[in-house]
Amino acid sequence: MNNVTINEIQRFSFDNTNVRGERVLLNSAYQEIIKRKQYPLSLEKLLGEFVAAIALLRDIIKIDGVLSIQAKGNGFLSTLMTECDENQNLRGIAQWDENQDIPDTFSLKDVLDGGYLAITIQPRNGQRYQGIVEIVGDTLSECLEQYFSQSEQLPSRVWLAANGAQCGGLFLQRLPLEQAKEGDEDAWERFTQLASTVKEEELLGLETEVLLHRLYHEEEVRLYDTKPMQFGCSCSRQRTLDAVMSLGSEEIRELLIEQGSVMVDCQFCAEKYEFTEDELADLLGDQAKTH
């Protein structure tokens, strides 16, 4: 699958069992995210795992709105966030102390020492919900498994990988027992054991049908339609102006005195927005005028 552009997620299930799954594979959408900044490779990989994770979560948690994963730590990584909306638009960013040497490998627990992981559900209409995810083990996969165990109370397993060119993920979940075929009580253990044999190069290099056949060639796997995913930023001139207005007239006036206009760069997509004194004065009245 070298040099083939593929950005999609696909659901699957095992006939006559209570186990379902998802597989996501992204290359150009992931590359669009990481090219916005000069990330060290180890951070490209971590951000890629978060991108794959938010894609999987977004297809499992059905909302008309935005779903995000945010990590905040006290070490060299200050913030990492990925988002996905109902149209499968992905965006993400990591912020770190660029004066520090970033190790080639590290665990999530090291990165988030003294910090936290949060999953936020923001419907277009409705109340915002945020769940704080316990930092367990050394990987994002283990944290997400803990989240599903607590929030949905359904056993779930997650495998994630990224290499700076592709990112991908595999998800399995055991549904209520009434959907299981009689006499197949060990399906969950069997499927998760087989998935645990997946190699990073398979997770990142094989099409979903080929990957699932390699893992489950003796099982009856049902594949559903693929859904395309893409990089997409939710910023706009109006949303950015709203953020500027929230600063208050005094701070806006100080910025105008210093700079002559208010400039805002979107950190996710690098789009630049400029708001002139006349434009802001129309909204704030004479309070925004500097002369």
C-alpha cells in the first residue's frame, strides 16, 4: 500500500458473536496535521496515536458536534490535543518546551507526570461533557481502555501506532452477552489474543480487509462501509473575532496601541487573521480607538 493515499475508518463485526470493532488508517490527513509545526519524531508519533484515537472514539461516540482528547502535563509536553467533528474533520496540535531535548522514546506516564488526560464531548446543541481519564500504564491505549471500562462499562481493547507518515488504530469491544452465539463464550478472549499479535508495520501498512483476514482468517468477519476522514480546521474569521472580543476593550486597545491591529494565528492550521482598529471600533465603539 506504499504511496497510496488512504484516510478512512471502517467498522466490522464477527457474525454470531457479541464483539465489534473499528479500524482506522490515515496518511495524508495525519501528515497535514504534523506538517504545521516542526515536531521531533517522537512527538509526531505520539500526536499520531492521539489522532488515530480521536478518529476511533468519534465513530463510537455518536454526537452531532465535536469530540476531543486533551493531554496536559508538567514536563516538556505542556499540551496535546486532537479533535474530530461529525463530518470526520480531524485536527490536532502539540505544544512543548522547545528549549529541552526531547527523548527519542518515552511513555505516556512520563509525559503526563502530574498532569491529566481529558475527553470532551461538545454537542452542537446540548450540554458539554468532560471526562477525566486516569493515567494508567504507559500508553494511550491503556488509558482509553480504562475510559471505556468506566464510562460505557464494556470491555474494550485498543491498539495504536504512528511513524510520522501513517497513523492507525484497531479497536475491539465486547457488547452485552445477549448478542453472543450460544457456545461461543470464549470469542472475546480469542479475538483479543489474536489482535494482540498485530505488528506496527501491519497496523500501518495493510488495508483493513487484508489486516483482518491475516488476524481472523478462520472467523466470520463482516465489514461495513468505509467512512472517509480528512484534515479540517474549525477556525473561522467570526470565531476568531469572537475570541478577540472576549479579551475586553481595555486589552484590545492596548494591543492596538502596540501593534496597530490585532493579529491572530490559528495554531491548528496556521491561518492568519487580522482585525483593524476601524473594524474593532465599529464593534466596541470609541473604547477601541487609540487616537
